[in-house]
Amino acid sequence: MARNEIISTENNLTRKDFRGVFWRSFTLLGSFNYERMQGLGFLYAIMPLLKKIYKDDDESLKKAMHRHLAAFNMTVAPSPFVMGTTIAMEEKAKKDKDFDPASINAIKVSLMGPLSGIGDTFFWGIFRILACSLAIGFASQGNPIAPFILLLVFNVPNFLTRWFGLSLGYREGQNLLFSMQRSGKMQLFTFCAGIVGAMSMGCMIAMWVSINCPMEFTIAGNAIVIQEYLDMLLPKLLPLAFTMGIFAAIKKNVKVTKIIGGIVIIGFVLGLLGIISM
């Protein structure tokens, strides 16, 4: 396929133009603010294509730029899918005078929730944890490739999702969205992704959170090891309770610095008393 292959003959959009959107999508959080969130970054990513689409209509270009300054916020990896869909809809808005431009932002808003649910589950709930866990495993053995494992495992699916999402969004975004919503596949896919994410979290807790209770008692000549009884109730009970406690604190908006400080102080005191060990 030619490097500068024309994808849209009507507006002379080339493959090079879409590569530009792909690379600009990495700046989505570069100007994040609490009024418009990723809005400015979204506009920056698609602006060169908007200029091509509305090259002979400055007033329509201004309106399009103003449209995409609206608040936008979602997981960054699947965001190029929305960009591709938006570019296709802007072309339709330019071509069809009866097309309602307000529907462009409506589609963007409707995509933010479902795609963020999928993106957060996979990229923050699965790929990030998997990448960090593999890297920790290599680093704990002194292997120098540990940071490269982290970067590759997390960024390969990130790059692929961005590139193919942009292409898919431009070609089939609207039809795919409506089809998945009508059939209920979007909800099913999000639900299944949540299950996979929860299973991954459980595996990581069991593998990497190491907390034991070394306390022992002697009753009627029999040694009672607390950790053995905890394992009989539920293996890895203390790591699970520890992780869920931190999760509860985060949900109550406790500052991370306070959580870290609490872990250090409580861990030091309980370790000193011989109640817990690593």
C-alpha cells in the first residue's frame, strides 16, 4: 500500500494524514483541564483533517473547531476510534447540507462511556498489571530486560488499538456502533471484560502481595500457628484483606500519600510486634 495513498478522494485525505492523527492522539492528555478535559487535545489531533475538509469554507471550519473544543474524556487508547468516526461524520456534514452537526458531538458523548469501560478494563486493569507483573518478575532476578518487557507488553496493544481503531472508526464506526448497541453486544463485551479484569487482579494479589501472620501459641502441648488456620479459611486471606482495605480507602477519597503513610506506620508497628511478616 502506497505511503500517501488517497483514502478520501473528495477531500484528498491521504494515509499520511491519518498517520498524523495517530501520532497526535498521543498528546490527548497534554492540555487536560477540568473544564474541557481532553477537548483541546482531541481538536489538535484531528485539526489538519478538518482544515482539508473545510478548506474552502472558513466559517464552517470555525464551527467545526468550536464543536470539538467541547468537553471530552475517555481512556486514551481507544480514543482514535472516536476520532476516525468524527472525521467521517465531518465529511458527511460538509457534503450533506441536511445533516445535523449536533449529532457529531452526540456520537462522541455516547462513545465515551462504553469505550472507556472497555479501555479501562483492558489497559489499566489487565495490560498494565500484566506488564508490571512480568517486569517485576524479571527485575527481581536482576534481569536488565525488565523495563523493556514492561514497555512492550503495555505499548504493543496500545499502539495497535490506536492505529486500527482510527482506521475502523473512519470506515465503519457509525455502523459498528449502532449494530453493537442494537444487538446488546457492547454490554456483553464490557461485562466479560470486567470478569477477565477481576480474575487478573485476583491472580496478581495472590502472586505479588506477600503478608503472613507468624504468631504461634502452645495449647495443651500443641503448637497453634495462626497462618495455618488462616490458610484453611481462605488461602492468601491477608493479602486479599490488605488489598481490599486500600481499595476501600481510595473509594472514600483518602489521599494516596496518607494511604502510603498508613501502610508504612501500621506495617512497621505490626511487624515489630511480630503480628505480620513478609
